[in-house]
Amino acid sequence: MDDGWWGQAACKGTTAEYFFTPPSFEVKAERDAREGAARRICGGCVVREACLDHALTSGEHRGIWGGLNELERRRLARRRRASA
Ligand code: SF4
């Protein structure tokens, strides 16, 4: 079965704990460390652009997608709308 870009995702099989905010409170240092771990995985991912496009077009509000967190994706979406 062809599972598209997800089939080549570098994060496939890794724990989601790096990519999503935990249910318990997270201080900034913990968040930075967690997001840094996720970004390192994303940095070596061959489908990063497809992943980011998916997150932007489907309105993913949570987690790291394409190496960007929620706030960074909102900013990118705003910049793209402004330059369209
Ligand atoms: S860019 Fe990051 S979140 Fe997206 S598929 Fe690749 S490793 Fe996973």
C-alpha cells in the first residue's frame, strides 16, 4: 500500500513525545529541549516540505510539523498570505 509522503517520514516509528506537548505542564526549558529533539529529526527528513505543506493546508494546530511548531507555522502562513 502506498502511504504517500508519510511512508518516508523520518519520525515514523519514533515516539510522539518529541513532537507534541505533553498532557502535563511543561516549562520553557523542557519545551525547548523537546522541540529541539523533534527539529533534529525533521532536519534529516526527506519529506519535510510535504509534511509542512500538509500541516499548513489541513490546519494542524498542534505539534511540530516540517520542523516548525504551532507559532512558527502561524507566522509562516501569515507571511505567505501577505505575499500572495
Ligand atoms: S518533517 Fe518532521 S514531523 Fe514531518 S514527517 Fe519529517 S520528521 Fe516527521
